[in-house]
Amino acid sequence: MSKKSSSTVASGLSAPSLMQASPSLTSHVLKLHIPLMYSILPTFVSNLFGTIFSSSFMPSWKERYLIQLGGYFYRYKSDTSSDPKGSPFSVDEIDIYAVNDTETILPGGIITPEGYSIFCVSTLRKRQYYAISTEEDRNMWITTLQQARDEHIKRNMGHSDHVPYPYDYYDRMAK
């Protein structure tokens, strides 16, 4: 890909650009970051490293901005980011569910920001946990992503060809 077309794709998938395309849902969330060392080492060793050396060995929550548009789920560092964080997830390849017991995320649980509700977006190889300010917002994300997944699968099977689909441009760029 040439430098020019690469920047065109990047600017086309910027958070402000996607916001202008009337996404199904957007919001600021907290994403659980689990350092590689923490997940590899036994819990007591990880905790020991975390208390002796630095908190960079411990799981932490990082601010992110999520956008659901067309057949993809986009994650950004902020609502002004020019590039997504990682590859967008195709909604027909994800599973979405509420997390009520943090013991299922990590042994010993995690510290959930007070008043926040957690949901998980899972692919074949990866699970990402997000904390959002209310249970209602969490349920809205779960419902929106499930509906987008169902619609995308139906469209790919040819059952929605007669319905206009305004997001082809963004879906092609996300692939």
C-alpha cells in the first residue's frame, strides 16, 4: 500500500470521520489492560513484582473510545484519534456478554472502578473487558453489538439485499 493510500485509509477510519457517518453507538469506556508478565507469571509472583518494582506489572484500566458502525466494532484511544487501536473487529466474529463476577476475568478478581459495569467482547483469540459508567449503558452496548452481528450475518447470507446499506465504504476500509 502506498504512503498516500495508507494515510487516506487512516483518515477515513479516524474517530471524527466515523462519528460523521452516524454510528449505531459510541461512548467513552475503560478497557482492562493486563500486562503480559502478569498473565504469564503465577499470581503471587506477579503481585510481588507489582509491589516491589512498579504498578506497570499490575492490571489497570485505560480510557478508550468505542464506536460501532456498520459491520465493525472500532476502538480508539480518544474521540479525536486518527487511527483505531488495533484492527477493527468484525461484528459477526465477536461474542458479547455482561460480566458480573470479576473472578472470571482474573483469579482473585480485579478492582472494578466504583459504580461501573463490565462487559466483554470476545473473539476466537482474544477477550477484551470494558467498564462503562452504568448498567444501562453496558446493556445498550451488548444489545447494539448483538443486533449489528445479527444484521451483518443476515446481510452476508443475502437476506437483506433489498435494504439500503450506507456503511459499505467504512466496512471495506476496515477489512
